[in-house]
Amino acid sequence: MNKLLAILSFLIFIAGTIYAQSFENVADELESLKSYNQGLNHKIDVLEKKIDDILWYHKVGDIAHVDKLYIYGPPKWKEKNPTAKGAGNPVKFWTYTFIPKNIDTGKKYPLIVLPHGGVHSDFNTYYAHIVRELVSQGYIIVAAEYRGSTGYGKGHYEKIDYGGLETEDVYYSRNFMLENYDFIDKNRVGILGWSHGGLITLMNIFDHPNDYQVAFAGVPVSDLIARMGYHTQSYRDLYEAEYHIGKSANDNVQEYRRRSPAWNTHKFEGTPLLIHTNTNDDDVNVLEVEHLIKSLKAEGKPFEYEIFEAVPGGHSFDRMDTKIGKEVRLKIHLHLAKYLNPENPFKSLKDLQKAAYKF
């Protein structure tokens, strides 16, 4: 009987050991698969980017010289290994440029700085009709693929610095254009963006008030602290990643505050600014933009704004191809033209329609 119990105990021990080893193997394999999938996602992003780059020439190549240039911004704000070779070097990134084909290089033209949105996203042909609208009026455009943008691999993705030095990448793209194209008028530079691009727009005019003559911020991310409260943990994870902020808003409220326009309105010096938001926005809740508006008012700052009431399209309402979307964009173009004086400003919705859609 004792021998039987000993044999059973031994078999149970062996089975437990095999099970534990199998469990460890499965866990290792799952981790390996997760890492593989992350790498695969970046490769797919790169492929999508290359395909979309070709589409730019088809969508706006008839009216614009399209180019993609390699430039740099400030060093990373957070180095994984500060003493490693190359640590502290400038961050390199690509930027799109769109120059009207009918340009007369003997004249001066206004510049539009156009940062894209998305926590991790890129400048793609989602903006094609807007680019057509701007180029048709005689604007030159620069659109930076700032640190954290997708389509350039894991390394660029993990350089993300939301509300931080990414805003300087966009500012560096502005400076690059003025340094390299003498037909751009340094006294006619505007900046506009939506969502995350709206945040970048606001931080640019807060930090560089003398370098922009006009700005538009559409449905701008305005308060990261509030944002962390109403979004899911999977969204918060994008900020809490070790290569990014590395802590939650609860653990480092000052860092999230530093990156939020609504908490930096004291730096605003009066660049002509128009803000739009929509009450049914399902991404940037209107409460964020209301906080921004109240903060600007409390500081006694001059600006214009409009809160749209449940316009179909939510977060994208004025970037869509709907009639109401185009009507709202016309308001934006009129605001920009007032301060930038393009050669062929829109006077009506019909002008916008023909420029963007040909008919």
C-alpha cells in the first residue's frame, strides 16, 4: 500500500512538473506571438503609408507639386539609455509639402502649417480635399509626420511625446519652409489642425506667438486630465507606456497638465484664433473644449469660437464631404484668408466646391 501511494505521489509530481512546464511554454509562446503581432502591425502601417503616398499624386498632383522631405526636430525628451551612442541626437522625421503648380517664384506666398491628428496616426489622403481647397487659393502647405506618427516603424512610433516636443517638430517644419523657399512670406504663416492636430496648433501659438499670423483649432484635444477620466484603460495605456509618459494622470497630474492647452492659456498672446467644437463629438468630448474656452475667457484673451449643436459626423463633422461639412470649412477658410491674404480666396461655397471636387 505504501509503495502504491509513493508511486501515485511520484506520478502526480511528474504530471504537475509537466503541466507547469507546459504552462510556462504556452506563456512564452503567447508573449512571443504578441511581440510578433506588434511588429507585424508596424509593417502593415509602413505598407499602408507607401500606398497612400502614391494616392497623393493622383488626388492633388494636377494642381500641386507634391514632395516628401526628410528633416529633424529636437532630441527626444526621454532617452531609454542617455549614455548610448546617438543619444541626444535630433529626431529625424518626414514632412509633406504641397506647392501650387501655377506658382510664380518671383512673388511671395502664404504658408499653412497643417499637423495631422490621432494619438498614433499620420498625414494621409483623408485630408486630400482640404489640401486641394488650400492649394487652390494659393497657399503653400507643410504637414509634418512628427514623432509618434505611424507608417515609419516601431522606432518612430515609440518616440511619441504627446503635447510635448512633437509640437516643436511641427514648428521646425515651419522654419524649414521659410529657410528653404524664398517665395514664402514669413509674415503670412497660419496653422490649423483638428483633434490632436488642434492641440498641436494651440501649443504652437502659445509657445511661438510671434511666428503665426492666424490659427484654427478644430475639435481640439484640450485637457488630457479630463480625457483620461472619460476614455477607457486601453486609451490610457497609450500614454502610460514606458516609452511615453510612463505614469497615469493620477500618478503624475502635473505632466498631463503641462501637455494640455486648457491649462496653458496664460501663455496665449492673441494670435487670431478660431475654435470649433461639436456637442455630439464622440472622441473629444465637448467638455474639454468648453474648459479651453472658459480658460481663455478667464485670462481675458481675444479669440473666436463656435459650438455646433449635434452636427452629423460628430468628431469629423467639418472634415467630411457633406454640404454642412463644406459650409463649416468655408468659415475656416474665410478666417484664414482675413489674415493671410491668399491670391485666390474663396468667396462662396461654389468656389470651395469647384476647388476641392472639380465640379
